[in-house]
Amino acid sequence: KSQIHVISNGIDPDFKYRKIPKEPKYADKFLILMIGRMSVEKKQEVFLEGVMKSKYRDNIQVILAGKGPTYKKIRRLGDKMPNPAVIDFYTKNQLIDVISMCDLYVHSAHVEIEAMSCMEAFAGGLVPIIADSKKSATKQFALDDRSLFEDGNTDQLAQKIDYWYEHPEEKQKMEHEYAESAKKYLLDSCVRQC
């Protein structure tokens, strides 16, 4: 008979809208980030295959933040890209800087309870493209269909990447909308709901 409310773990307030210049080696690249443990359910290979199907793949630099049991498989796939994927583990402050210089965020996980990494990314001003999986709660954060792709559908993911690549003004507008939407999930806000 208790009233139950789902409350987020809360986004660290250090993740906020901020843009910094890209590192010189990435200055002419469109940077797409994915954060998360390298494991079967996170589906990093879907992300990489979607990028490979993009008509702009030669100008895209993928950054994967994380480590885990599927690292070797993802490393092999990432090395085959026109711009080999950057795969690394970042401290919190390094990750904030990476988010601040990237152009887009992809969340291809098939299974996810609460995607703090995706929330931190859009709080930092990245427009997400999220897998519309029945086993993932992350899709609820998409503000419209331009930020959703059918789970596992790499052709559709490529189309969404291409859309945001081709519409920088719309992407910039949505960066602010996503950052604003993240405010209700900030740690302080969630603590007040307890």
C-alpha cells in the first residue's frame, strides 16, 4: 500500500552545458561519443557499424569511453574505420572535457536500467541518438524521434547520424534543449525528491 516513486541516482552537477575547442588532431572531424562498459548488452558494435554506413564516415571520429570484456572485439572493429576509433578510460574531469568537445552522442545499448552516462552526456550539451530497445530505460530521455533509432538497426542509426551532421543549427538548438531537460535529473533535484 506504500506510494512508490522512482528517483534517479542523479546527474553530478559538474556535467553541464559547456563547449571547448577540439584538440588539434580532431579539429576537422565530427566527433561522436559513446560512454559505457564494453560488454555484450551495450552493443558498441552497432554504434561502429552505424558510423561505417554514414555517408560522412570519412570525416567522423568515434570516441569510446570505457573498458570491459568485449574490448578486444571492439578494438578490432574500431581499427577498421577510416579514422580508427579512440578507445580509452577517462577520469571524471577528462570525460567532462571529452563531452565538451564532441558533436554527438550515441547510446546503442540493448539493455540498460538507468543510463547515467547518456544523462551526463546530454547534460553536457550533446544531442543523443538512443536505441529504442524494449529492455532499455534510456529511450525515455529522447526529446523527439530524431534521437531514436530501432534497436540494432545500423542503417537507421546511420540516417540519424547523417541528419544531425547535415543540420548543425538544429543540433545546436537541441543541445540547449537537452541540457535544460537534464536539470530535473541533477543530483540536488533528486535528493530533494527523496
